[in-house]
Amino acid sequence: MDFTMPSVEDLTGSQQESYTSVTSVATVVDEKCEEEGNVLSTHTVAEDGAVEVIDLFLPEKRYMFERLNGKIGRVHQSGATDHHRPKEESHHAVRIFDYSCIPPLDDETELPLKATQIDYNVEPNTKSHHTDMFEMTKVRQDQDPLPKLVVRRGLPFFLNFHFNEKFSSDTNELLLTFQFGQAAAVSKGSQITVSVNKGIKPHNWSAGFSKIEDSTVTVQILTPNDCIVGKCFLIVDTKKRDPNEEDKRCQSNGDHFTATVKHTTFLRYHHNEPIYILFNPWLKDDQVYVKDDKVRDECIVSDFGKLLVGNYKQVVAVPWRFAQFERNVLDCCLYMLDAVHLEHTARGNATVVVRNIASLINSCEDSGVLLADWSGHYKDGTAPTAWLGSVLILEEFWKKKGPVGYGQCWVFAALATTVCRCLGIPTRCVTNYSSAHDCDGTNTINYHWNIRGEPLDSMNTESIWSFHVWNEAYLTRLDIPDSMAGWQAFDPTPQIASDGIYCAGPCPVDSIRQGDVHLRFDTALLFSELNVNRFHWILRDDGSWRTILQKNIAGKAVLTHPPLNDESAPEESRDYVDLTDQYKCAEGTKEEKAMLLRANTWATNAGVFDKGDGDVRVTLDQNTEVVAGTSFDVLVQLQNRSRFNRTAKVTLTLLSTYYTGHRKYKVKSQTFDVVVCPLKREQVSMRVLGEDYAYYMSDCATFKICTMVRVAETDQLFVDCTDFCVLCPKLDIEISEFIQVGRSFDCTIKLNSQMPIDLTHCEWMIECLGVTPATKIVEKDLEPYAQVQLNFSLNPCRPGKTIFMVSFKSKQLMGVYGTREIEVTD
């Protein structure tokens, strides 16, 4: 029998409206099943060969698909190429039965109830699901007046259905279909139909009557704890059986197929308002469950934080507004998953979602959000140091549906935090200070010098970043041992490709600490960023090389920002939380040695490399409170621990570098000849003026102090590279004490520059959620040592506590920030 399903274009105009035209749908009952009381209802799939009715029917023809186990029916093979047909699994044959012998509906057929309105009960549902902080769930005068329903999986929510007549569960049936994506299908798990019964079933898609009052029905709906995360649309089918209709028998093409057919009419209503379903860190059975309330509040609820940059001796906090609850952010996050064609069935697995987010944040993939650039030139975009939050980036990406410029590691990590928190995955930013970038996978960094103490830049392709920011997501993975559940590190910054995509992780933090580099994903890469040795190669005048081993030069500290307003935390830990012990074993311990052996990092043969030991101890004594533009001294202490004079040649070189460790400009170099008496100390000092480096500062104002000390009597050779940064001035913010919705208030921002040069291409960035959107203000060029005052007025549009943030950048000075917490009253 040939068969072609009617397309939507074949339907009449009235049939294409929200309500599908009334049709006669056959419900097939196997006689054996009927004897056992198992009537197969429309839209259900039973284990013993259920009937699955196709979505669209015409009164003139009634066809249905059936999964059979060989008990009944004549086989009619079909390629099922039409897009309306469900794609069956390979072990199921698609069989089509013709019920054209059933007469069309007559005028006396009683019609089912018609759904006239659906109330999503947004306010009570979102409050119980911890989603009421989403702006899209609120009614704002200047926004879409219809609030959206956002729920978390595994928790029940309630919908009110209004019908044109009084509803009785004895004579009326109600079926709800949830469709994820444009190509939703039962076979893919992206179309789910549930019959509303007396109650809900735990851990399953189910729906139950909660209250029936005349024509209004309240239905309780439960999603499973591994439900697809995304946006779904609701289809409502109402059915009413006709008790006076005679049973009819039909036979298919001469074979012995007999089924009892009962006529059922239904009305279908397509609701055009979506339901958003998210991961649920409040639910114990969810993959992302977090027991600790403080951790959950910080890593899901908090929309403001600080990103830690600088170096391990000079920790600098950059303010950032994650803004995961702002209007359109959730839609933008879901669009990102659509853009990489992530199957909806995979979107219930947090591990898969996190890995895809890590690859989506950077634009190395076609659908990425943010372009990476470490060049220092951002004429056609925004400098990474100018961003104050994720909103402006996501708004631009959402508008142009293309990548935004530009980002560096802390921006990528902050944006990934926004997306993960928005979808319900507990996430935080983590900074690894002295982070190794090993190009050849040997867990070693090679640094080359000439004998005069000058770095050979053309050969120094590997580097130690002053800092590197990645992410941690809290989840239980289904593909690794349960003991590895908890924090999973992942990195959205594009460095090297992992399985063909530019991202790293997620991998268990415990596996990094234990050296289990075989565990997925990219554990070996993240392990190497924390545990490498550096080999200094010194080129002698005769062309030979001398090598010196320097251990424990990576992973100096692993820090994250603490929960805001945690008054219970000790004073010394309110600036950051130290996670180093979670990533690394204590240096010199048996545990560390076992970890390194397990990771197979002992690659150095005994006697090949010089450890640089000797009786002259070299110590760098650097001031860490230098403000950008002011002068400072580079100080080196030499301690002679022998009973003989030691003659040392000391070479100090100051390089302006990018935070990735690569040189931007050689600022100054000086060589000293020093005689250190027995058991005495000597100090060497190189003076650096503000004018020496002000023109050559990089984005993050980072420098590298390169030191080489050669002792003539013992041939001792000491080499080292130390990260150093100058501190940018802080912005002073003055705001009115009393701030009220709808009333303007005055703001004043003051900048006191210590830079001894002109500042050009100046620009302010201002952002305060609920008060003003992210705004750029162009400033005129500033003279040396300028004192600037910026005045303006703002008009807040919503009440509550928020944080006013501002940044200043110029071509010569970037990364200048200021923040102030304010409270807006009604």
C-alpha cells in the first residue's frame, strides 16, 4: 500500500490555526490486551507493541504508525522519509494500517472541551523553583508585559487550564505534549506526551489533577531529574469518548488482523508561550546538586563577583557583573546551544553541556561568542580590560549573531560563568598564578638566554603566564567514578584543540591533584599548567649550551573570590579563597612524589641538568606597591655563605610583557660587578623611572624581572624570571546617599593619574543593573599627572541593592576600575 502523509500546506486555513480541526482518531485495542484491561490510548507507547498516532489527521483518511512485536497486523514497509513521521529505532519496523473503512464524523458527534486560556502561575512557580530572580519572569513597563515561566527540573509546578465548559475528569481526558526544538520527535526524546491522571509519579514525566473548579482545572506537572534543559512548548489535547458509538471491526487486506476500534474525537491547542526548564542544584537527585547553601548562593544566585588577576605576590581583583538573570540572557544561552546543533537529548547531561559551553565561549569555532586577542591592539572592538560584565558582550552577540571582540582568559571565564549559572550549573572562576603554557606536552618549559643575561625571545615560544583564569563547575559525572564527583575544572580560553574543539575539560579537580591524567577530559593539559619544571638554556660564547633546572615554578597559588558579604570568614580570607591544596600536594612530601610518578612527569635524567646550587644565595626584594607611572627600584640581595670572597657579575633586565609571559618591550638592562665578603650580604639596585616604562606598559601592566648572577670563583650560575606588575590607580565614586526609583541622582567619578605622559584615546565604561545599561563615554586626551572629574546623572528603574561599576582605559593605561554598592528604594 502506497502512502503519503499530508503536509501542513495541504491543510485548509482553518486547519492551520491553533486548534487542529476536529478529526476521528482510532484507538487500537489488541483483543488480548483488552481482556487484561490494558487499553492503549492515543499518544502512548506500550511495551508490548504500542500504538503511536501521528500528530496530524484529516477526516477523510485515518492512518497511524504502530510498533509491533509480531503479534498483530500486516506489514506495510515504508521509508518514512516524510518529516511528519517519527524516526523509529533500527530494530522497529514502521507499519502503516489503513482505517479508511471508518466513516467520517457526522454532525451529531459531541465535541471535546475547548481550552480557552492557560495560566502559567509564573509568580508562585518561579518562587518555589528559585527562578524568581530572572528578569523575564517579572512584569516591567518598558519590557515584554507577559512574564515567562522558568522552572527547574525535578520539581513540580502548577498550571491552570480554562475551558469553555465545565470540566469533569470522568468524561474528559486531558493530554499534555511538551516539545523541545523545531524538530521534536518522540523517538529522539524531545517530544513527551503525558496523560493527566489522579497524581504524579516521582522521577518521571507525569501530570495529575490538583484542583477542578467548574471550567478551571489546576494540573500539577513533574519533570524527571534528568530532563532536557531548554525551552519547550506546550500542546494541549482534550478528548471525550462517545458512549453511544457502536464498536466496529475492520480487516486489513485479507490477512487475519482484527482490532476493536472505538471512536475518539479530540481538539488540539498549541500554546505559544514557552516553558524554560533548567538544571536544579537544589534537588538532591540532580546531577548538579550542591549541599552547601553558601556555595550554591555564590555559584548560582550571585550575579556579581571579582576576577583575580595580577601575580601570586600582587593579587588584583577586577569587578565583574555576571548578570545571568537579565532579560534575554537565558534566550541567548539557549541560542548558543542551538548554534552548535547540540542534540536536545544531550542537553540533560551537565557534563556535555559544560564542555560545549567551554567551546562556544571562544570564537575559534564557527558559532563562538568572543574573539581572542593578546596583541594589545583593539581598534575594531573593545579592549578586554574595558569590559565590566557579561551583558554588553551577550547583547552584541545576540544582536549580530556573530563573534564579539575582544576577550582574554578572565573575560572568557567570566562569560562561561554567566552562561553556566544561567542554565543552573554551579560555576565559579578560578585563577592559577604562574600558569604554564607547555607547547610540546613534555611538562617542561624551556627558556633561553645568552651569556650576557639577555633572554633570546625568538627561541622562547613556551611561557609561564603571570595568571590564568579558568572555571570550576560542580557536578556529578556519569562517565567517571563517583569518588571524582564535585568540582570539575574547565577552560574556555582557546589554547590548543581538544578532540577538535578549542576548550579544555571538564575534568575532576581531584584527578589533577592525584595525577590521574588519563581521566577525561584534558586532565593532562590542566595538570601541566600547575606542575612543570623550567629549564634555563644559556648559550655560551663558544656555541655550547649550559642548562639549569628550576623546579616548582608553576601553580604558585590557585585562588577564587569568596562569597560576597560572608561576615563569618576570617578577615585575611575575605579577599580570596586559597584552593591550592585542592589542586596540588604540598611540595616536598611523599604524596607529591607519588603524584608526580603517577603522572609520569619525572623526565629529567640525573646529572644532565645543573640545579644552579652554590654558596651565594640570590634573593629578589621587590616593592609590590608601585603605582603606575611612579619610579621604583629593582633590588637583588646576594648572601655569601662561604668563608671566602665571591666575585659576582649581576645582570638585571626589566621587560614589559603581556600577562602571557611574552615580551612587549625591553625597558632597561644593567650589569653590576659585586664583591661579597665572607658571610656577608650585598645589595644591587637598578633604578627605574616612570618615564622609562610609561610608554610601553601592556594591558595588565605586567613586567618580568630577569636576573642572571655569575660567580667567578665557583662558576655558579643563577638565573630567574620573576613576574611583577605596577598597580593602576583606583577610581573614586561619589553618589547621593538617597536613591529612589524614578528620581534622578548625581554621580561623580574622580581619577588621579600618576602617569608622566599624555593619555590618549581615553574612554569610560559605566554599568549598574537596574540603574543604567552599560554605557561608553569618550574622554578627551589627558595631560601628564591629570586629575579628572566626570559628572553625570542617572535615573534608576527598579529597586534593590546593586553595584555601581566604572572602568577607565586609554592607549597607555588600562585596567582602572572602581565600584560602589548602592541601594535603590521604591
